[in-house]
Amino acid sequence: MSVGAPPHYVGRVAEAPVPYPVAARELLRSTLLDAMREQLRERSWSAVTMAEIARAAGVSRQTLYKAFGSRQEFAQAYVLREVDRFLEAVESAVQAHLDEPAEALSAAFGVFLAAAAEDPLVRAIVSGDADAELLPLVTTQGRPVLEHATDRLGSFLLAGWPSIEPEQGRLLAECVVRLAISFAALPSSPSGMGPESITTLLGPYVESVLG
């Protein structure tokens, strides 16, 4: 009698293991970015040295530069990592309301604003303490952030709502990203504009493109 695979393995495709050098590199980068995030809770980016970040992460300054290349590249990687953190929260909120597009939009903005309020980079921008190195990465030099967030959110929207035309999905994604950046930078509004207002504004469009 032949011996087959155990029942719980039937139909499963084995995932290729992540090569050790790749896993080690990603862990190092993540550890260094976490160390930077903790430093920014207490001081501005201009007051933090690369040596201090490396020491907090338990590595040498040379190791940090080898992982990221330069201080500017490190700052850019940090901003993009924070964007991904926000998008994970947004995607979870949308996933929970795929049958209610307008509610998904409101929930997405709600969790984004809640996450942004706790983020040290966003708090620095709102308080006016963001320095000349970090602030341009989300404003005048913010195209990499805009494109990265739009691409990721657009792909997620198309996966969740396949009936959306790709052009419409990207347009919606970019509009949402631009609004999110605006809300993060200027959270207070004289009119009290919030997630519910965004739903009132964009909800009909979302429902219309879904047919």
C-alpha cells in the first residue's frame, strides 16, 4: 500500500523558504527603522544622529549605512514604511466592509486618522516640529510616497471590487491618498470635516463605479 501525503497537506502548494541573507537583511532594516521611530518620539529628526539610531538597534553605524546607503535614503525608507503601516490598517477596514462601499470608505479614513494621530512623524508635522529633511518627503518631494500609496491601495481596491475599471480604481486610490495626506497634515477643520464628510463626498462615486 502506497503512503500518500497527510490529509492536511493535500492540495497545498509548498512555499519556497526565504533565503537566510534576504530574511536577515529585512530583519536588520526593520530593526533600524523601529529604532528611528522610537527616537522620533522624543526628538526631531535633525537632532537624531545615525550613530544613535545604530546604537539603539544594537549595530554599528557602518552597518546602518551599508543597509540604507545614506541618511536621506534612510529617511525615505522610514517614511515609506510608515505609509505601509497606515495602509495595512486601511486595507483591514475596507476588507471588513466590502459589501458596503460607503461604509468601507468611512471606516478606512477613521482608522487612518486614528493611526496617524499616534505616529511620531505625523505629530511632528502637525505641531510644526518636522524639520527640513523629513517634511519635504511628504510634501514638496512627496511623489514617491504618493505613487507608492496609490499603487498599493489601487491594487487592493481592484482585488476587493473586481468590477471597478482599472483607471477608475487608480483615480479613486489617488484621490483617497491625497485626502489622507491632507487630513494628516491638517487634522483640524473649521467645518468639522471628518470621515463622515468624506463618505458624503465620495460615497456616491464609489457606489456608481461599482455599478
